[in-house]
Amino acid sequence: MSSTVGRLVVIVLFEGVDLLDVTGPPEVFALLRREIDDPTGYEVVLAAASKDPVTTSAGVRVLPDVTFEEAAARRIDTLMVPGSVETDAGRRVRALVDPEVVTWVKTLAARTRRVTSVCVGAHILAAAGLLDGRRATTHWSTAGQLAAEHPAVEVDADPIFIRDGDVWTGAGISSCLDLSLALVADDFGETAALRVARQLVMYLKRPSGQSQFSVPLEPVSATRRVEDLRHHITRHLDARLTLADLAEVAHVSERQLTRIFKAELGTTPSAYVESARVERARILLESTDATLERITTTCGFGSTDTLVRAFRRRLDTTPMEYRRRFRAVPAQPFPG
């Protein structure tokens, strides 16, 4: 390793931390040195309360490089905060937050140019007050918890990562690679980031607006009524599916249906329908040669302009740009 010191990246360690959250970013930063002429790149250190081995959620033990106190004595370029979760008997996932870790993160953040979280590490940033008044993301399974516990945070569970000023938040576990590539692009340019992405056998660096989850993977709703309605929506995307139509199918009033969706799915019926349509369009763009007009009709958007607006709103890109980046090769003929 070169003796030249690069940008200091401190990754926070604690018991039960998600392993990939810790190991993924250093792989990206290490590959950068092979791909650019700059001899420095990044210096990555793992920091914990002590130098004793830390047992991750995968059972693998990791040895810290420095203590939090030692890290706080240095000027930090990027602070990366991973997360940890627990699952109850009903398989519900909940983010864990250690108050001691929160205190140290707040201290380290004061000496840091850029603060980032990986996956449910956003809960630690929020507890430290670092996300107040900011837009942030986290893993979709704990987004509701983050919004409920920290109302001052504008939680957006859809993007794979969000940058709000000097604070970056990442979504699901493997998106730590996308977040790290975005940091590389911010520091060393898009060309360097794409070269690293090729080394990682990632087809292309994903844009931040790409959705982190598919609609069918959302948590199952608590009641059979809403679950049946979700399946009805999926089977009838080319139909009107207005609030009145859905209320009639569910045999409830429009007002009651809106309350039920908010309580069980954390969204409105119309927003859910749009998400389902975008998801279906996304799959068709990736896997078929269907025209935009055909996809518009199949997914019930009404017009291609509506389709484009929904993609910009949900994925921060256009349908054609999405297809260019993510279509499977070769594309399959459109069924039917």
C-alpha cells in the first residue's frame, strides 16, 4: 500500500452491524486506486468503541483499526454509518440504535466533511439529529419506523440513495456499492466511477433515482381486504383504477379506503396504483422490445406523457433512459 495518505473514510463498527454494509464500500474505494493515476484515493479505517473484535450480524468477526476516540482526533473526509436490525416472532424488521454509538457519531460528524449512512444506518444519523429537515432514505422495511420516530426527517423509501447537501443516505444493503460509486464520482469524476463499476461487474452505475424495491415485494398488508385489493390492482393495471373504482371493489367509502391504505401501506390508493404501474412498465422496459405506446396502454397510464411524468417522479429518469441503462440483452418480444 502506498504511504501517501488519501481521503480519510471512517466506517463505524458496533456489535450486530450488517457485514456487507461494512465490507462493501472499502471494496469500491480499494478498486479506485487501480483505476486512476491519483496515488492517494481513500484511506479507510474501521472505528469502534474499543479495538476488541466486533461480531457482525453474519457472525463474522471484524477487527477495528481505531477507537472512536482516536478517530475523533483526526480530520475525517467521509463518515460512513452502517446499521443493524432485529426481527421479531412475526418476522417484522426493526432498526436497532445504540445510544453510545449515536453519541460518538454526533461527535465524529462534527469533524467530518461528508456524512453518509448505509441501509438502516440512517436511523443512527436521525437519532443524532443529523437528518432533521433533510430528505433521506433507508431500507424499505424500516422506512415507516424512521418516519414515525423522526418526524423532522423527510423519509423517501424509494431511491437507492439520496444526497441532501453534505449528508448522503443509502437504501437496501447491496446499494452500499451504488452509494460508494456515487461518492467516487463526486470526488474523482464519472469516468473513474464507471471504471470501478466495470471491475465490480456492475453493468452500469445505477442512478440515485432508481427504485430500491419492486411493488410485489412490499410487506403483506394486515387485512385480507387490502391484500385482495392489491392483487386486483396488479391484475387490472390497464383498467381505470380510480379511487371510486377501488372503493367499489373493496365495498367501502372512498374516505375509508384512503384511511386504510395510509394505515396499512403508508401511502394513498392513487400513489400505490402509480407505483404498481411504474413497476410493471419498468419490467417491460427491461425485458421486452415493446414500444412506449404499447407499454402505456398495457400499464394503464392513459398517455405516454403520463408515463414519462410518473417515471420522472418515481425514478428520476425517463422510460427510454431507463431502458438504455437496464434492459436485459437480448430483449424478448412483447407477449400477446
